[in-house]
Amino acid sequence: MAGAVTASAAGGGAVPHAGHDLGARGLGRARPFGANWKGETWTYLLWLAVFHVLNHQSYHRGQVTMQLRLLGFEPPQVDFLVAHDMGFRL
């Protein structure tokens, strides 16, 4: 089912997938997330939360890279595929 699109049940658009279970039991399910100091909670599709985490770590990775360069250091190579090619395994 390559190229199929599953519409989200709780808003947030559609999720492209290749036959994976992205419906109500997979990444397409709505999940409540945390409570802040006011007791507010948010509900997002799981795929949106995963995307947010990956995107947000990129932001901080850029901050650290810039700070190291400003201090005169060359940041280390931290790309996962480069680490994999060098023998790192999960």
C-alpha cells in the first residue's frame, strides 16, 4: 500500500505511510501529553509528537554547534548514519 495516506482522527492533517499501522492503534492515535504548572494538557497525534521531538532536538543541536564554533572548536560529527557507518549499533 505504498503511498497511501491515512487521515488523522484528531486533526493535524494526513500521515503518508507505506502500509504501516498508522490508524487508531499506531502513530495515528491521539495521545494526551503532560500537564504544565497550570494543569493544562494537550492531545496530539503520536506522529506529530514524534516529529516535534526530532525537530526540536535539531534546534538544540544547532545551538550547541554554534556555541562550539564561537569558542573556536570544531563540533564533532554526530549524524546517526555517519555513526552507523563507523560501527555504532543500537
